[in-house]
Amino acid sequence: MTRRNNMMIHKTEAEVALMKESATLVSKTLTEVAKVLKPGMTTLQIDEICATFVKDHKAIASFYNYRGYPYSVCTSVNDVVVHGFPNNTPLKDGDIVSVDMGVILNGWHGDHAYTFILGEVSAEVLQLVRVTKESLYKGIEKAVANNRIGDIAYAIQEHTEKKYGYGVVRELVGHGLGRDLHEDPQVPNYGKRGNGPRMKENLVLAIEPMINMGTKDVYTEDDGWTVKTQDGKPSVHFEHDVCVKRDKALILSDYSIIEAAEKANPNLNTSYY
């Protein structure tokens, strides 16, 4: 049986294994995007690719109709932080594109995001992408039993805001994950070491730094979903599904297959690696 503790749901080993299957399906879907993404494509085409792939694998796109969200994925371009609506505007060389999506497979959610770079961008943008991705792993290192949520938050903020002066978005956070898309606890990307709920083994988290090149301040467009940076500077979003363990966090999602496809696609820039 699944065990509850202070509203946080700690999974059994069998449930963690099922969640790994869900997370891996998200990774495989994002890999399909990495294979074909290029200037001239539209984000609506990305949505169609992902929706078809998920359906073909007997799963459900968990974002579709979630609280009224009208698409299967969020595609956030340049100064869009998160929740960008797919549309028919052709992508162009120099765009950065975050694709965030979730699936329900065998009753369990997977949910993560990856930011792609189309063609040539400035050194400043390359650094923002690299540092945001690094900060994700800095946070994951702290997702071990007996640490607190604030330890994850501090590690991400320390690497991005304190070292590089980037804006760490406050209004949007990571979260617990399981049979529901959003479970307790919330996982901010800023905070103090030693603060927040204490983590126990088999708590599953979606850790997701959302880092802006400039100000931390954001606003939501009239559609009620699209979140953009206040100063119009770019934002980067990476997200992994992670299971808390005693000595080292278990990453349930798989960036390695996305990265392999990304490196093989000449339209994508991986020079920040």
C-alpha cells in the first residue's frame, strides 16, 4: 500500500518502478522532438508529434484539458518561461524552445521538460542554458533522505542567482508527483538550507529550475497560461522526475536519449555541453 506522511505520499518500490516507466515514456517522446526539431517547424507540430507518440504507446497526455489547458504539451519560446501555447508561428534560427509535457501510464504520471537551442545563439544564452541544466543536477544531489526541501531550493538558487546573477522565478515551483500530476510538497528553486519538509525515502519529486537571464519577475498573458519574463529576456526550463533515496537520488527520467538525438540533429546547438 502507498504510505502517507504529512500529505506527502511515499511510494512502494513497485510503484516507483511504474513511475520510472511513465517518466521514461516522457523522455522517449521528447527524444522524438529532438530528432526532428528545426527552424521552420511550428510548436503546434511539436504538440502533434508528442500527442501522437503518447497515444501510440497506450498512454494519456496528462496536460491535455488539465484545468482547461488546451494542448498536450507546453512549448515556451525565448522569453516565455512556462505554459506557452503551441501555435503556427514558424520557429527560427536563434530561438530557444522549452518543451514540457506529462503522461499517464498505468495510472502514474511522468512529467518533465527540456530546453532546445535552434542554431546559433549568443554566448550569454549558451551560458544560461548550461547553468540552468547544471542547477537541476545540483538540486537533485540534495534529494536524499533526511535532507529538507530547502536544501534542493538553496542548491539551485546558489548556482544560478548567487553565482551568475540570474533571476530565479518565485511564482512557479516543482512538486511531488505520483497518481496526481501535482502532489505535496512544493519544491521551490530558491530558499534556505535546512528549511521546509524533511524528505524520506521513495518520495517522488519533479524538480524544475526556471531561470531567467534578467529579472526574476514574470507576468501572465491574457490567455491565463503563458508566463513571460517581465524584461523580455530569455528564460530556460529543465525538469527531471526524481525519487528520494538514502544515499543518492534515483533519476526516473532519461536525458541521455534526448541528448543523443539532440547531438545527432545538425539543426540543434549542443556546444554548451
